Amino acid sequence: MSRDTPKPPAEQSWNPERYQRNAAFVAKLGRPVLDLLDPQAGERILDVGCGDGALTEALAEAGCQVVGIDPSAEQVAAARARGLDARVMRAEDMDFDACFDAVFTNAAMHWVKAQRRALSAMFRALRPGGRLVGEMGGSGNMRLYKAAISKALQRRGIDPTPLNPWYFPSEEDYRADLESCGFRVKSIERFERPTKLETDPPGWYETFGESYLLAVPEDQRPRLLEEVSEDLRADFQKPDGSWFADYVRLRFKAVKPA
Ligand code: BEZ
């Protein structure tokens, strides 16, 4: 890369120990998505973005034959340690062909850049009549958290726009994404879900928003995060000291026509 070529933003890394400490709520709050999936014993299910396998394990316990995929080798190792069939793979690179009854995905698709390639690969992985059930961040997700770190970076002369790692679509846009890949959408709903964190804004950013933090030298990150916490405190910290965040979900069910 020449000296003049801008470096792409550094990517999020996944540390399973930190994830289990700060992000156990992701799997707990994913339970209603499992209910929408309504897994049946014996079904073959693909879990896209399985992370450390907490929900993949619930599917295996329901008697399903589950394969999990995730781009993070560390998270896949944590899933395998639960005895699961988990593979290091990006959603857009999957080449499964009509071998699953259902595809499940929770809190993963907003990380995927090649959205339509990934949805096409999920479509291809399903047998005709198979279903896709998922949840991800919807438009407006973490709006004030994103605004707080964006302002703190702008004060340092850094443009936050290219550091944004997430895709949070509206219902209309995601319906169009799904339909353009061949799916028939059964339901899609966007709803606000203010969420109690198991950490504070610095812990949240370290766990989920590393691409923003890596844009400043390490010794300046604590100050940056203090500013972000100050900005968010009035709206998101409760008198008992606990922190909330402005999560918005997009939950959908779609089928591959038989
Ligand atoms: C979410 O589940 O909405 C989410 C997770 C990590 C970063 C941003 C959003």
C-alpha cells in the first residue's frame, strides 16, 4: 500500500472471555427469535454468526442437527468447546447447497458488508420451502451511542463515517434485500428495545465498537471514552449506576419458495 492510500479502518476483534462477561445479554435476549424459529427435533439448522455458540447450543438441545458459522476463529473455538459443529466462515462465502431446513441468525447480520451475497448464500443453503428467521440491529439502532462517539472523534479531527462497521436497515430496505435474493417475506418488524448493559459505555465500545477506538492512539482512549460516558450519562445511566443503551431490533421471517 502506498503512503497516500488511506488505510481501511481496523476491524473488530472478538475475545470470548470479554464477550461472555459483557455480552451474555445478546443470547438471553435472542430467545424470542428462537421462539419465532420454532425448531423441531431432527431439523437441520444453520446458525449464521453463531458467536460463542450460546444459542446454537440451545438448538442442539432442542434435538436439531446444527452447524454454526462465524468469521471469528476465537468465537468458533469457544463454540466448539461446547461440543458444537462450528466452522470459521463468512456468511457471504458459504457454499452450502439446499441442505438445511432453516437458517437462523441473531445479532450478526448488521456486521456483514456483503449483505446481498450473504443473503443469497443463505437462500442457497435452504431446501425449497425452508425458512430464514433472524434478528439484527434496525434503523436508528444505538443512535445516541453512535452520535456520542462520533462527536468525540470529530473533536479530535477524525471523520467517524468510514469507521462505522454496522448496517442497520429499515424494514423497507431489508424486505427489498431479502426479496431481491429470492425470499418471500412472511414477517418483518422493527421495534425499540432499550437494553440494560452488563457493562458501561467504555466496556460496550471495547466489546462491540472497537473500530472507532482503534482510530485514536491507545493512551488517548480512556479520555475519549470518559467524554462518551459523560455525553450519554443523563439519558442512559440509572440512579443505581447501571447503564442502558438505545437498541432497535429488526426481526424477520422469510421462506424459500417450494
Ligand atoms: C446489536 O446487536 O444491535 C449490536 C451489536 C453490536 C454492535 C452494534 C449493534
